[in-house]
Amino acid sequence: MELSDIRSQAKRAGESPGSLVYTGRKKNPTQVTVVNYSAEICNEETSDNPNKIIELIDKPGTNWIQVEGFNNLEILSRIQEHYKIHPLTAEDILTGQRAKLEEFDHYIFVTLKTLRWEKKRKKFAINQISIILGNHFVITFSDAPVDIFKKIEEKMKSNPKQRLREQGADYLFYRLIDAIIDQYFIILETLGELIDDTETLIISSPTRGHMRRLYRMKRETLMLRKSIWPMREAVSHLSQLNDKFISQFTRLYLRDVYDHTMQAIDTIETYRDMLSSMLDVYISSLTNRLNEVMKTLTVISTIFIPITFIASLYGMNFINMPELKWQYGYVTTLGAMGLVVIVMLVYFNKKKWF
Amino acid sequence: MELSDIRSQAKRAGESPGSLVYTGRKKNPTQVTVVNYSAEICNEETSDNPNKIIELIDKPGTNWIQVEGFNNLEILSRIQEHYKIHPLTAEDILTGQRAKLEEFDHYIFVTLKTLRWEKKRKKFAINQISIILGNHFVITFSDAPVDIFKKIEEKMKSNPKQRLREQGADYLFYRLIDAIIDQYFIILETLGELIDDTETLIISSPTRGHMRRLYRMKRETLMLRKSIWPMREAVSHLSQLNDKFISQFTRLYLRDVYDHTMQAIDTIETYRDMLSSMLDVYISSLTNRLNEVMKTLTVISTIFIPITFIASLYGMNFINMPELKWQYGYVTTLGAMGLVVIVMLVYFNKKKWF
Amino acid sequence: MELSDIRSQAKRAGESPGSLVYTGRKKNPTQVTVVNYSAEICNEETSDNPNKIIELIDKPGTNWIQVEGFNNLEILSRIQEHYKIHPLTAEDILTGQRAKLEEFDHYIFVTLKTLRWEKKRKKFAINQISIILGNHFVITFSDAPVDIFKKIEEKMKSNPKQRLREQGADYLFYRLIDAIIDQYFIILETLGELIDDTETLIISSPTRGHMRRLYRMKRETLMLRKSIWPMREAVSHLSQLNDKFISQFTRLYLRDVYDHTMQAIDTIETYRDMLSSMLDVYISSLTNRLNEVMKTLTVISTIFIPITFIASLYGMNFINMPELKWQYGYVTTLGAMGLVVIVMLVYFNKKKWF
Amino acid sequence: MELSDIRSQAKRAGESPGSLVYTGRKKNPTQVTVVNYSAEICNEETSDNPNKIIELIDKPGTNWIQVEGFNNLEILSRIQEHYKIHPLTAEDILTGQRAKLEEFDHYIFVTLKTLRWEKKRKKFAINQISIILGNHFVITFSDAPVDIFKKIEEKMKSNPKQRLREQGADYLFYRLIDAIIDQYFIILETLGELIDDTETLIISSPTRGHMRRLYRMKRETLMLRKSIWPMREAVSHLSQLNDKFISQFTRLYLRDVYDHTMQAIDTIETYRDMLSSMLDVYISSLTNRLNEVMKTLTVISTIFIPITFIASLYGMNFINMPELKWQYGYVTTLGAMGLVVIVMLVYFNKKKWF
Amino acid sequence: MELSDIRSQAKRAGESPGSLVYTGRKKNPTQVTVVNYSAEICNEETSDNPNKIIELIDKPGTNWIQVEGFNNLEILSRIQEHYKIHPLTAEDILTGQRAKLEEFDHYIFVTLKTLRWEKKRKKFAINQISIILGNHFVITFSDAPVDIFKKIEEKMKSNPKQRLREQGADYLFYRLIDAIIDQYFIILETLGELIDDTETLIISSPTRGHMRRLYRMKRETLMLRKSIWPMREAVSHLSQLNDKFISQFTRLYLRDVYDHTMQAIDTIETYRDMLSSMLDVYISSLTNRLNEVMKTLTVISTIFIPITFIASLYGMNFINMPELKWQYGYVTTLGAMGLVVIVMLVYFNKKKWF
């Protein structure tokens, strides 16, 4: 199970609230990349020197400050100071959180889970990403480089004539959140195909391994669910946010993000139900199989046990056993045995055991 | 499982929001049919030429623009431009969505799932239909021809003296949605009859195939549920819509659509509960059967095992076995065996194993 | 399962909304009975002639128009016209509906399910009753005669000094709804007694038939539930209705109807839970019984199999078997067998298998 | 199951609403006790004479009128008349109801369930108590004497310097309700201890009787739940009641009653969950036991069946069986049998069947 | 099960509400520690003398009054009097309660459950802590010393330059509640690790002990759930509290406490689901194992029973059995037996029983 959030919260227990303590396990060095852009320009600069960072971030146009890795707390505290980030926001960025959205006087803070399917481990990895939206700037925090952010950056650089460059920080903010939600659909597709495959197998010939597979899929679904449910709440606040940060233009887009989240949740709930149904199929087919095994045993036993008894009977060594001396004793006995077998077969046939 | 929506969403991941990309798998060419009607006239024209389409759509009276097939994106973008359709609406039309209703300044957008029972595959197919209602026009989008739309069109042409011709675009809008919901009742009837049949079979003599049937019905019910639940929300908004588009007359009808949706949902939930109960019956009857099999085996075994032992006993070849030489040794032994059998039968009778 | 509502809705699919089409299966001819009453008078007249009906219904005092049977659509359309009943109301009366309440400008429309226990079929029958309350008139629609309405009519005639005569149409309206809800308690009592009986049987000695009985009761409970849940919503609106139709006096009574509905719902939910618990008892007792059967088999087998082996051993015909020639070979062998039996019995006793 | 409420409702079906009909089964004669109290005085008088009762109840100070037993409807109708009690309130007092609270112009009516553990029957008995709070009077109705009311009366008489005497009717009203809720905790304690005991037994050595015990506890929990859930709603209204009857001082106390109800509900829900878990333990341990039994049988069978076959083999009477005449035939055979046994034991050991 | 709350409520039944009666079982003597602090000073004094206590508590700056142990009711009543604590608050402090928050005119009262993992008993202990926040004072009540309070006190003393000293009573109030919630994460981490371990074991090789472990974990999860759910409600009120006691500065922090509570609840619900899934795995693997055992028995039996019958057949002592005298009778019989074995093996192989 994905315990990292609980662990990082447990480790913080006893610390003063709002103090800068990183409780995660990732060892990535802290690096800050600043993308300064507008319809005309788009420059990127990177640094891991706490003293140089402030110089980078206050340029005209919109600034996208990407903070990766949480090991250099000095850099983080510089940024916190410069943008007057509330200590609790700083704490939330560094500790495992459920998805949430908070509105402060001079910025909006949102923290979300992003997912990545790990082919080797056959499970998905969960990462936490925090985003701060202010006037003319967006700051993103993650404890490792984020693929989907890189892609958006590339798109941004590729062409000045696009909404991403023409619109302000709020539209970038929307695009980042949208990209995170879109990740869920990729995971859901993978999971959906896995469920489809397993379904076919379980219905035709269930084996022990399928149970484990079912269990693992259920666990992954539970984890997905735990990540996305709080997201719903956070995202539903998005479209009701203060006008200060979100333009009328972007607001419509944020409403769309909510719809996507709901679609993902609907799908997860349907997966859960399907996995339960598949478990029922699995268990009933186990019992079915047990029935079949027992029928085989019972048929063989009830046919042979009585005739073996007859054979044993005439294997007794009593001196005075008249049947033994009869001319047709043996043949009669064989006939009697045959009769027993036929009676039994008729009985089983009637009970539809074949 | 019906994964198409998730797949089309996953494919879009990374695309700019609002860009015209069709991610479905249907290969139908795009065709536009415009029905221009009023109480007096009702003309229909069809075209697949992007340049001609705009000429068709701006005539006096009410226009019903039916767009079928999403492969010619040029046509779609012309229509989008002409009616000033928001890019997100365009995206929603082309990508798999959960049912939703959105109100824009100059139109109402609704997207719903329509169902069709496919006799051959013994499951129903789900299609997405989007409808835009503006002043004096209704645009419908689907990636394949829609039977129920054709039927409404025929009815419209058949007789000028009917509400469908006398009322405006909002009443047509209502009729289309009403027809989609009505489809659900046809599916529910089919499913309900299947459940009724299976119920009778499972109670009288459950077989392995019934489990699979139960499972398939449950899966279909889950899919139905996933399609219709979001519909409820969308439809409940219908009767609270802005006066700009919906007349007082039509509003009453839209309230009725909501009642029908609730009736369908109630029925689906009842089906789910019934299928669960039937599963319980099935599993308990499996265990019952196992019990019966085991009882047969046990009765036969416990009757014959002891008397076979007695027979084996006197089959031993010890020189000094006085019983063997007794005059009535054999008869006594037979008597003893008979006694064992009677005792056993009495015991089983008492336990009510017969 | 009670599919009639879904069937009647499915049959309507494609029809114009609000058109008068009866999709039920009952073949009762249409008959209209009008009770014209006030504190002073109370007259009843019956007719099945469309032309005569209008004459009957517009008299001073309060009119209770009872319409039974839906096969003469002409009569229905006359009434519809005369009272300006909305086409959708007319459709709702003729098609299977979930319980609902709708307020129109000049009347209140309510449709409810009424139940009747059918002793022979050992299930209850569900009927739909629609009631329209206007100024000084109540119209009731049903596709078959309704016992409880007859009883209220008799009471009305019996004595002029009662609230039913002194109060207006709204009080009659309340009395009719109250009588319908009261039917549920009679069904619930019957069902509750059945559950009580089955409970005692299942705990003492469950048989296969009990499972079927459990299943049937569960199904009936599900049907009850489906009928009554939407009723709750409809009835809760009753006490918030417009002052135009409901007097302050009657309002208090309608609040009471809601309480009764809630009581019925609570009881149904408790029944559901009890039936689930009884299923658990049933299944666990099946497994228990299997255990018992298997123990019997195992005890008999493990006692006799080893000693039968010993007997078989000395039944071998080897020439050189010294034990066979010993004086006390036989006795020793019997002793050894006895020892085996005792060891086994001690073992089983320790395991508490007896 | 506790069917009395449903039965009394079913019996009323057809009666005019608000008519005084007692449908319970208790035969207690009606008796009225009036306690007239203030900070200074506290007098009690009892009567079962309808004509004398009105004299007792209208004295200065606060009057607590205790009505016990519902068989003398004349007394009840006198009280109803005197206090202008609404006919529906009178009906609710006499018929089995779910807990509810209703506000009328000149009084507040509350009906609740009280519980009493019956040691002999090992279940609790449910009684209905109705309380009417007016200006300067409280009327309590019950169909049998109520222990907890007697205790409050004694406390009231014992000492004039207590809130119960100093505060008015509203505080007495609170104290009565509080005492009823407190009863639930006593029942919950008893039930909790029963669950604790059963838990220990089921984990160590489950027997068939435990299943029945589990079932009974579940049923009692369901009954408790059915009694207390509607209470929550009623009690939550208490603290929002009209100022006319409830002083600011008492309001705080009524808030506390709600907290207690919620605590009882939480506990009942936890019991339900625990009983479900215990059922799982029970059923899994049944299967475990079956496994154990089957293993014993299988081990014994698979060891002895092959060697018994070998013994039977050399018990055959063919003339030409060379092994029989070998010098060491017997010993070799015994050795072969020993080998088979060892192989089997090793196999079972590997499978961890011991 | 943790019955203490219900027990203490049951014991109170019959007592006057608001009377000072301690119904817990802890025997700790009452001790009061007062920490008087501000940005400049921080003094601590302890006493168990009722007469001295009032002197300690009314000093300038903020006072944190820690009351430990409830056996000296005189001390408690002195404090109650001095701070004008409502009798019901006093009762709530002394009796087992579900978490709640109540606002009074001159103070805020909150009662919460704190958890502590007890390594020896392998379960966690639940304690009740009550906190009163007034102007410039915080009073904490517990029936035993509380570790986390001691830690906060130490931190407070360690350094005057920290928010804890600079901010007023409301910030201390927040810190205490925050510390209590943080305890849950420590418990959840421990429980999460236990679940992880058990999961691995159950999937690879389930034993009987695992069922008990599963059950115990489920019970603990239920207890956790019962403690934390009401906390959610109480904590959600925190951020909506009256401005009188909570500054704008602290309000933001209290919002954070709510997020943590929700995170803990999410985790508990996920644990519950995981434990259910693990139970399914366990039960299905039991049935799987039974299947395996039965297959072994059936294979051995069906192979040996028929050939043993053949052997018995030729062990019969009939005089006239021609086969016995044939030259190759024995060899032919052996061959026939071999054939039976091969047929059986082929059959089992086809059924995939190996």
C-alpha cells in the first residue's frame, strides 16, 4: 500500500506547524527553472543557487517558476519569503497531503496527486504536485521532474500564436491541472484493459493466480479512488474562485476540468463494482469445481464400494459357505455386481451428475 | 467493458484543450442534413461539402442541423465558427463524455448517451449524442446515423398540424431528449425479461452457465447505470434553464423528462439488487448440491466400509481362527453385517439425511 | 418481477408526448361514477356514455369523479377537455409511473401505487392510482375498481355529521392518499409475519425450500421498496403545497401522511437487513451441515481403513508368512485392530469431533 | 421481530383519522396521576374516574399529568378536550409510531421509544411513550407504568432546592426525554458486553450455537437502530423549537440530548460492523475446520488405500502367482508397503498438511 | 471492544444532569498545573490543594491550566465556579463523550479522543481530552497525564521567540488540537504497516492465525473510525467559530486541522476496504486449498478403488473360477489393472487436475 503520505504526516507529528521540514524519501537536489513568457517572448533559465534565484523570478510578462526536489530548504525559504507564502502552504508542499485547494489573499494554492504507470512494477506511482497561482506568476513544486510539465513547456516554446502564450498565468494554471487530470485517463485505460483481459480469463477458466490479480487490481483501484475523490472537491472550488486571479475566459475551462474529474470518478466506481462481480464469479466457480471433483469421487466410490464388498464377502474363508461350491456361484456373483453397477449408473443419471 | 470514452479521453491527453481532434474509432464520413421547418413549411437538404453548408443553415423558421460522422473536421469547424460554438463544446462533442448540460451565453449544450440493443452480440451499444439549442436552431451531433432522430423527422414532415411544427426550437430540443430517454425503457424491458427468465431457471435448477449469464447481466446493468446517473444531473438542470431559450410551455415537458430518468434509475437499482439476490440463491444452491453429493458418498461409505471390514477379517488366512470352522459362522457373520447396515440406516434416518 | 411500468413506458417510446394512448394490459371498460356531496347531500351517479358524463360532473357542492378502466379513450378525452388537464398529466395517468406529485395552475396531480395481497399467488399486486385535486372537485383514475375507494364512499354516505362531509375536496384528497398508505401497513404486517415464521424455521432446521422462500420475500421487499421510496418524495411535497387548494386544517393531516410513509420505509429497510441476516444464517448452517456430514465420513473411514488394511494383510496368500502359523496370531491381530480403533477414538475425542 | 407498531397501524387502516381507537394489546386499566409542583409545593393525586380528573389538573404551579393505560377511552377524550389536543395527536398516542416531534399552536408533542432489558427472554422490550409540553403543564402517556418516570417523581419530591422544582415545565420535559435516552446506554452496555463475550468465544472455538447468538444480537441491533434513528431527527428539532415553550436555560440542555442520541447511534453502527466482522470470522473458521477434517480423511485414505491394494493383490487366488512362492515375498511386500507410506508422508509434509 | 464511554454514560443514567460525578475507572489523584506565559515570561506551578488553586490561575498574560485526574471533585468544582463553566460542560468532561465542540457565551468547549499505541497489548488506548478556550486562558482536562501536552509545554519554555509565545490563547488551543490529530497519523502508520505485512503473508500462504489478525485489525479500524468521525464535525466548526475567541491569524491554522482530519478519515476508509479485500483473498484461498485436498483424495481413490476391486474379485474362493487356473491369468489381471490406471491418469490430465 502507498503509505508515504501517512508516513510523512506521522514524521511531522511534534514539529511546529509551518516549519520547513521535508519528510519525504526522495533525494533529488533542488533545482529551479523559470520560464518567463508572453505573447512575444519565452525564455527559460535554470539554477540551483539560492542567491541567484530571486534575480530570475521578477521579470515582466508571466513567470512560471518550476521547483523540483525538496532537499535544499534554503532555496524554498527564499521563494517563500519573496512571494509571502503562508507557512502552512509551505508545510503542505513538503508533506504528503490529500488533494486540496486553498485561497489566500494574494495567491491560490492547489495540491494534487499525479499518477504514472510503472510497467516494470505493474503498478502506478503516485506523486504530489503543488501549484501556486498569483498575479502574473505560477509556481509549481514537485519532488521529482514532471514529464507532463516538460511537455507543456515545449508546446509553449513551439509557437507564439496560441492561447497558452496569449492568455495570462490563470490559463497556464488551468493547463497544468488539466494535464494532471488527463493522466488519470491513461491509467484508467490501462486498468480497464487489464480488467477486460482478466474478465475473459476468469469466466472461461479461473486459476489461483487470477485471485491475486483481482486483489491487486482492487488495491490499485482503491488507491486511485483515494487520490481522486478529494480532487473532486478541490476542483469543484476552482470554478467558484475569486475573480482576482481567474479571468472569465479561463473560468469556463476550469468548469470542464470538473467534468473530467467526475468522469474519472464514475469510471473508478464502475471498476470497483466490476471487480466485486468478478470476485463472485471466481468464488462461485471454485465451488463449482469442488462440486465436480466431489461428484467424480462419489460416483467412483459408490459404484465400486458395494461390489468390492461382495467380492470381499466371497473371499472369506468359512468352511461352511454353500455358495462357494455352487456351479454358477461365480457367474451369479458377477451378475449381481453388474446389476449393482447398473442401478448406480441409472441413479446418477437421474440426478444429472454426468 | 465499454472502454471507448476513457480511451478517447486518454488519447486526447497532451492535446491543447478545445482543439478539433476526433479520437473515436468510427469511420463514417461527415454529412450535414438541415431541416428547415415552421407551421407552414418543412424542407430537408443534405450536403457533405464544407462550402455549401453555410448556405443551407440560415433560413427563416426553425433550423434543425443534423451532423453525422466526425471525420471531416473542416465541416465541423465551419459550423463551429458560424454559430460561435465555444472550443470546449467542440471538444466535448468529439470526445467521449459523461452526460452533461452546459449553458453558454448564446446556446445550451447537452450531451447524452443513447442505447441500442444489439441482438447478435446480446449486449447493448452505447452512442454519444450532443445537442445544441440556440435561438431558432437545434444542432445535433452523432458519429453515426441515429434511428430515433429519423423517426422524429418523419413525424415532423407527416403533418403540419402538430405541436412539433407549431412550437419552436425548444420543443424539438425536448422531443429529441425525450426520445433518447425512451430508449432506456426499451433496453430496461429487454433486461427485465432476461432477469425474469434467469430467475426462474436459477431457482429450479442452477447450472454453471447461469453464473456467467448473471455476471453478464450485472455488467450490462453497471454500464447502464454509468450512462444514466450523470444524465439525471443534466436533465434536472433542464427545467431550471434560462428563459432565453426555453418557453414556459416546454418547461413543463422538460420536468416530465426528469421523472422518466428517475424511473429508469429506480429500475436499474432494483435490477442490481435482484441480481445480487439471485447470486445468493445460486451460491447457496451450489453448496446445497455439494451437501447432497457428500451425503450420498457418506451414506454409501459408512454403510459398506464396516461390513467390508468384517468380510476382510474372515478372509484372513490364520491357521487358528476358530470362527471359520463353526457350523453357523458364515450365517452369523452375514447376520452381524445386516445388523450394522440396519443400525446405520436408522442413524441416517434420524439425522434426516434422506 | 413486476415489469408492467417499464413495459408500458417502452411501448410508448416513439409516441408523441401527451397523446392519449393506453399501454396497460387490463381490459376493463371505462366507467365514470360521480359522487356529489356536501354536509347536506350525497348523491352518486354512474355512466359509461361519453355524452352524458359532462352533465354529471358540474354540480354545486364537492364532486368526486371516479374513473375506472382506461379502454374508452373518448370518455377520458372529454374529461381532460372539461377540466383542462395538461396532456402530460393525461399521459402519466395512462402509463406506468413512479409515484409523483405535480402542481399545475388549476389543479394538483398525484400518482401513487396501491398494493393488494393476493393470497393465491402468495405475492402482492401493484396498481397505479392517479388523483387530481381542483377547486371543489377530486378526480380519481384507476384501471380497475379500487376497494379502499368504495369503503370511503360508503363511510361518506353513512353519516352527514363527519369531517369527510363537512370539509371540502382537499380533505377527501387527504383521505384517499391516507387510505392508500394504510394499505402498505397491511402488506407489511403480512410480510413481517412471514419473516417471523421463516426466521424460526431457518434457525432450527434450514432446508432448501427456505432459500427459495427467503429469495421470494427479498424480491417482494425490493418491489415494495421501489413503490414506496418515490412516494416519500411526493408525499413530502404535499405539506408544502400552495394554499390555493389545501386548507390550513387539512395541511396538518397531510403532515401525518408523511410520517406514516417514513414509518413504512423504515420497516422495509429493517426487513431488508433481517432477510440478509437470515441468509447468512442459512448459508452458515449449510456449511455447518457439510462439516457434520464430512466428520461422519471421516470418522468411519479413518477408523475402518487402517484395520481393513490389517485384515487384508493377513489375507495374502504368501507361502512364507510366519504370523499365520502362530498359535495366537489371530487374537494378537484382533488386539492390534482394537488398539488402532481406541487410538483413533481418543484422537477424535480430543479434536471434539463428537 | 417487533411487529407491534406495524400491526397497530394495519389495524387502524380504514378507520377515520383522528378517531380514538386503541389498537395495542396491553390490557392495563387507565389511571391518571397528577403531580402539581413548584419550588414550594409538590403534591400527587391519582384517579381513574373520568369525572374527577378535570378537577385535578388545573392548579397553580406546574402540572405533570401521567396517563397510564389506554383502555378507558373516556378519560383520554376528556383530557383531549380539556387541553384541545389535535385529533391526530390523540391518534399518534394510541397507535404505534416511529419517534417524532410535532409543534402545534398551543403545545409540543413528542413520541419516543423506551427500552427495557428483559433478563428472562434475553431481549429488550420496546415501549412507546408520548409527551405533551404546554404552558405550565406536561402530559405523559404510556400503556404501562414507566419506571424511569417514577424515579424522576421521587427525585422531585425529595428536595425542593433543585433545578427540577425551580425550573418550569420545559425543564421537566427535558428531564423526561433525557431519562429515556439514558435507557439506551444501559441497553447498549448490556449488548456491548454480550458482543465482547461472543467475540472471545468465536475467535477461540466457534460452535453452531454462536451463529444463532450472532443472529440474535444482530436482530436486536437492527431493532435498536430502527427505534433510535427517527429519534435523532425528532431530538435535533428540540433545540430549534419555538421560544414560546422552551426557555433559553433549557435549550442548552436539549442540545445535550442530541449529542447523547448521536453517541448511541454511533455505537449501534459500530456494533453492526463488529457483528458483520464476527460473522466473517465464524464462516471462515467453519471452512477452516472443514479443511482440517478433509485433510485428516485424505491423509489416512491416501496412505492406506495404496497399501491395501497391494495386500489385496496378493490375496488373489491365481494358481500361477510366482511371487507367492518366493522365500522373501512377504518381507519384500511389507517393505514395498513401508516405502509407499514413507513417500506419502514426505509428500504431505512438503505440502504442510500437518 | 472499547466500552468505557458507554459504560460511563450508562452509570450516569438516573443522575441529575450537570451534577459532578466521575464515572470513569482511572484512579489518578487530581493535580492542577498552571503555565502562565507571554512573549516575555513563562512560569509553571503545580498544586493539588483546592484552596491554593484559585490563587494560581488569575495572572496577567495567558494561562494554561492543566487538570489531570478526576478524583478530587472539590478541585473541579472550584475551577467550574471560577470560570463559570456550564454544568453540562462539567458533566461532559467527566463522562465518556463522542468528540464535540460547543460554543458558550464566555468560552469554547471541545472534547476529543487521543490515541496511544500500546506495544504490549498490540492495540491502541483511547483517552478523552477536553479543552476550554476563553479570553486569555486555556483549560485542559484529562484523567491521566498527556505526553503530547508535556511536549508542547517544553517547546513553549525552550524559546521565547516563537509563535506559541507571541500569539495568544487561541494559538495554544490550535496547537493542542493539532497535536491530538497528529497522534492519529502515528497510529495510522503503525496500522498501515501491519496491513502491508499481513497482505504479503495472506497472498502467499494464508493460515488460520491470519484470519484472527485480520479481525483484530478490522476491529481496531472500527474503533479508530468511531473516534475520528465525530471529530470531523467538531473540527469543521472550528474554522467557523465566533471572532471573539479566534483571531484571523489562527483561523487559517484551524482550517488546516480540518484537512488533516479528512486525510486521516480517507485513510481509515481505505484501510477498511483493503481489509475487506484481504478477507476475500483469505476465504477464496481456503476454498482453493480445500479443492486441492479434495483433488488429491479423489485422484488416489479413483485410481486405487477400481483396481482394488479387481484384486478382491480374484480373492474370492469360488470353486468354479476358471480364470484362476489360466496360465497367464495373473499377468492379464495385472495388465488390466495397469490399463485402468492409465485411463484414469489420462482422464485427470485432461481435466487439468495436476
